Amino acid sequence: MIETYLQKHFSIPAEKLQDVSTLFEEEKLQKGEYFVKKGRQCRKLAFLLKGYLRFYFTTETKEITHWIFWEDQLVTDVSSFYLQTPSKWHIQAMTNCHLYTISYDNFQKINEIIPAWGQINQTFIIKCFSSLENRVYTFLSMTAEERYQYLFNAHKELFHQIPLNYLASMLGITPETLSRIRRGGRKK
């Protein structure tokens, strides 16, 4: 199964999939457990097979959800993992989660298996930054209602699995605004 994720996200040559897949470990997180805590170095990258993880930070007065990871997504704090710096984020299991993880050290070993790994990994990092760029563009170019509709249309299941206050934070709106938008959407 890990081979499917490797092929999809990294386009690893078929003849190398088995060798690379042995570098991954199956892992489970229970609801409430952390993948990484703010201030600690993120030492793993994971494929999320099942469950939901919340990517957030805290201020003195509140928690701000940056992203919710769902099935079939890669999970890590990109800056902390690649630059080996302390994380600015918490990544916490919102449900019981099933993952395939690779440590930073094992991730580096892929270079020994695949000579072209540098280019493959560079393409992955570009996709990460492109995704972030699209998220920023969405925030700057769409209204709150449009952001809600975009997320709802793309991932309805989140609205049945994730507390609405976290989704509101992720959308950059208050829970009250999210409730108003949802009520308005039902009247149309």
C-alpha cells in the first residue's frame, strides 16, 4: 500500500518502490496525540491513511488552525523537517490516525537508492510551496463565503468530522460568521 502513495506523491520509479518502501514504518496515533509539538523538531514525514490531523499554532489568547490534514495527504512541518529547525506548529490527531512515516534519517537514505532523488524531492517541495501559494491566493482573492463554498464543495466530509470552530479558523473567519454563512447557504 505504501508503494501507491510513493508513486502518487513522488513518482518513484517502479523498480525502486520496494526498496524505498522498506524505509517507512506503519504508525498509529490516538485522538489527542501529537505528531509534532511547537518548539520540537519535526523528525518525520507521513502519509495519512486514515483519520484527521490539525496543523495549528497558539497565541496567548487563542489557537489558530492553519490546516486540517485528511486521508491521502502528506503530513509534516515542511520547514522543520527539511531545515531541521524547531517547529512553529502543533500537529495533533483529531481522530485515531493510521500513517506510514519516514524519519528524517531514512528520508536521506533515499538518495542512496535513487540517484535522481534530488530532482524528485525538489519537485515535491515545489508542489508544497505551490499548494501554500494557492492557499494564500484563495485567502486574498475570495470572500469568506467563497472560501467556505470552495472548501465545502471540495471536502464536504470535513464538515461532518471536524468541529466547526476549527474549520472557521482554517477559513480565516469566526465561528459565528461560519454559522451565518451556512444558514445563508441553506436558504438559497
